[in-house]
Amino acid sequence: MSKYTYFPRNEQLSEYQDKLDKTFWSADEVDYDSDRVTMASLENLITTGKEEKIGDTIITSQQAMNITVFLKNILCLFAQLDGVVIENLIENFTHEISQGEKEIQQFYIAQAHNEVVHSKSYGMQVEKLIKDPKEKEAIYTASLEYPAVKAITDWSFKWFDTSLPIVDRLIAFCCIEGIIFTSGFVAIYRLKEWGLFTKGLCNANEFISKDEAVHTAAGIAFFHHKVNKGEFVRPTKERVYEIIEAAVALADQFTDEAVQPELVGLDRADMKQYVRLSADLIVTDLGYEKRYDVECPFPWMLKICLFNITNMFESRVTEYSRAVTSILQDDESDGWSSEEKE
């Protein structure tokens, strides 16, 4: 099989790139005009101390303050992390994990472009929604200023170290995309429930959450593929748990310091439980026992959850299951009920 021609190819490995191709989008197609109006209305409420209906909800002055603080905190991480993932893909995974397999190499090239779209999208959200230049600068330098964001980026860069087992590094980046982003996506969905930022920020994060699901699913599929070929040594359960627990601890820190879910009416303990559910879904898809064994505290999130509750790899490890996630299924229905892309 030539590595220089597109065909013939391993169709089971190719499906993840195909999924990205089918959901291709650009940051420029998302319209933030109505979001800017929403942000201006919230800022006006903060100034006047009144309350009014914004979106589908009566918002008080204090709630307006909470929402704007929450949104800026979320953007602090999201504006940073895609750039870290891009650097790892280009410097490391495109070569180290593919090891000459064109399907894996081409997926990572496609993912790198996909991550650029995400990075641009979050940058546009900052530029469109944040007016104060000092606040923009704080968001763009959050990896230096905010402890939770710095801890996450430092942990991510740890896994660039080529002296560490490549299989551990692959699992770690599955955790970055499948666990650490989780609390932010849940909280943004809460804003959509209230009818806030639906056209721009929420719409963009719908697209991004679907992409992250594909990235995580592909990482898990490549893990099984390489282990089955004998190219990677399957890590012990204890080692996998160690990586997973570190990612969960970082997600907890981000929830406590930045997301602050109570700002948008969510329970902090429930948010952390949902993070653990996401962690268990990665653990089981990797082929290990659940670490936390918790139920979903947000039933409405099951509609857009990054992963199916059932372990799709359990009986089809060698077949690279066609659907690690509900989002990956050909039935593209989900709980966001967003407008279709033009």
C-alpha cells in the first residue's frame, strides 16, 4: 500500500478524517452581531442596576455581572488551549503516532487545521464581545496570569516530552480534549438554555464540541490500533488512572477558579460529577474499568455528551468502532437544536 497515494487506504482508520471533512466549517461563517447586542445589554444592566428580559430570561443586574464574569473566565482557557494542541500535533503526533501510516498522519494534519479554526473562533469571540483592551490582554495572556489556566497549559506541555511513553502522551491529549473542555461546554450550554449568545458563541461551541468528539474518538481508535499491532505497550490500569485523575483534578481547579458554575445557576458538585462521567467514558473506551462510576447529573447533557454512555469499544476493539460518540453517528441530531449551517 503506497503511502504517497490517497487510495488504497485503511477505511477504518480513515473514517475519522472523513468525519472532520463532513463537518467542515470556518470561523468566519459564525455571526456574532446578535451576541454583541446581548453583551451590550448585559453591561447596561450592570450599570443601571435594573432587570430586564434578555434572550428568554429575566436577567437581574447581579446575574448580568455573573454571566459576563463567567464568559470571560471561560474564554481565558478556550483561547489558549487549542494553540497548545496545534503545537503538539505539528511537533509530535503527526510523526510519532502515524509512524508512516498515512491515514493517521492525514487525520492529524486535518485536526491541526481544525484546531486553527477553533483558535480563530475563540479569538473572534474575544474580539467581538470584549471591548476593554486590558480585559482582552488578560484573556490572551491567561496562561501566565491565571493559576488554573497556567496549571492546565503546563500539564499539557509536560506531555510534549518525548522521553515519556508515547502511549501515555496519547491518552493525556485525549483527556485534554475529552475532559478538560467538558465543564466549559456544559456551562455554555446553560447560556443557550437561557437564550443568550445563541447565534454566535453557542453556535460556534456546538461545532467545536462535535470536532472535539471526533478528535478524542480518533485518539482512542489509534490507541487500540497501535496496541493491537504491538507498536504501543498497553499501560497498566494504575497508570491510566493516574493520567485520568490528573486531568480531572485540573478540570476541578478550572471549575473552582474560572467556571464558577453557580454564576450561571449550576451546582459545583454536579459540574465536577459530570467531569468524572466524561473521564469514565474515556477510561472504558480505552478498555479499562470505570474509575469513578457516577451517573450523569445533567440528563439534558446526554443529548450532546461527547461520548455514548455504553462502551462502544468493548466488543469491537479490533474493528475501530464506528461510533465512540453519539455525535459521530450518521444521525446528526443533538440537543443543541441550533440552526443548520448554510
